[in-house]
Amino acid sequence: MAEHNRANSEGQMGRVFSEERKKKLRIALNRPEVKAKMSEGRRGKCMGDCNPAKRPEVRKKLSEALTGRVFSEETKRKLSEAMTGRTLPEELRKHISEGRTGMKFTAEHKKHIGEASKRNWRNPEFVQNQKEARNIKPNAAERFLMEILQSILPDEYKYVGDLSLPIGGKNPDFVNDAQKKFIELFGDYYHNKNFFPQAQTPQERIDFFKPYGWDTLIIWERELYDDVEKLKKRILKFHRKGALQKMFIGLKMRGQKILLGGKF
């Protein structure tokens, strides 16, 4: 059987399929019964810990082979299209997660990841693909905050947590374009440093958006349920702060013009 499979594989090498043939193959391979049969066929065959790709020497060779490899724009586009909207099975996601547990990245590696992420989020096509693939909608906490905002500041803040407004690789939750203000909702779990050491602190997120000309208010998820009236006052204070400053500046400038006019 192994000999037959190898011969069959060698026979396919270099063969070029038409687009119509590729389409038929994709349809055939995506049928549930075919997927189930393929899954059964893989069981017990060098999967998991016995996978050769997990051996240090093999991983090193793979890494060396890929180092410096440059993909063409056409290849990148095809890879992107192939992955768009793809949902990995729960078992596979768990396996990937377990494989990454305990992984440590160097400062240089983290820097490269950060720079690559920023480049991606500056690309409108990448952002659009992410929006379509993730199909992001406001969660329960975000919907509750939307109701609070609408009750005290009708139509002042728009929800953009669906990747509608990426800035420097980060995407705010709510925006007021007129005042250049963001409101960010920090989840108690995903922004907990004990669980996610790389998560930004409230001040770090405020400082991140500041150079782009935006003021940011951070609201913790727990604040939605602790004291809503206190939260409303905090939101109003943040919202009116800039508006009052602009009003005072406007009045001051108007007064100066009146005085100048009086002199003449």
C-alpha cells in the first residue's frame, strides 16, 4: 500500500490541473463523508507527538528552508483567499493552543511580530478580509455600554469595535469623530495581566492613541454592573471636558476680537 501511494504521488508530480478540475476537487474534498474518511485514515499515523515535524532537528531544517523565502504578491493573495472565512475545528484549535503553551519569544521576535501586525492593519484589504472572516458583532457588555451611551449622549458615539477604524494595529470600541474621542471597553478577563501579560494597561492604551490625536476613556467591564450612575457621570465628564475647553477658547478669542474692534 505504501509503495502504491508513493508511486501514485510521484505520478502526480508536475501535473497541472485546469481551474475547472481544481474546483471539482475542492468540492469533492469538502464533502462531510470525504472529510470523515480522511480523518479516520489519519488516525494512528504519525500524528501528535510522533509527528516528525516536532523533532528538533526536523524543525531546524524546516526553519532554515523557509528563512529568507519571499512570496510573490499573487501567492500572498491566494493564501489570503484560501484562509478567509476558514474555521478550524475545535479539536485542532485546542491542539494548536496546547502546542503554543509555554512558548517564549525573544524581544527581537516580539518586535518583528508587532511591526508585521502594524503593516497588516494599515492594509485596507487585510482589514476587510479580517472583518468578513471574523464577522464581529457587539458582545453583551458592548451592547449594554451602547445603551448607556445612547441614553445620556444620543448619537454622539458610534460603535467601531468591528474593525471599522484600525489605528496603528489597534481598534477602538466607540468613537466620537467631532471631538476626536475614543471610549474603550476593557474586558476583566482579556485585559487581566495575570492571564495575558502582554495586554495593555489603561494608561498604555490612552498613550497609544494620543500621538494620533485621539483622547481615550477606558471603561472596565465590571463598571457596567457596579454603579451605573457613577459610570454615567464619568462618561459625561470625559465627553464635556474637551467641549468646555473649546467653548472657553472660542469665547476668549471672540472677546479679543471685540476688544480689538473697540480699539479701531
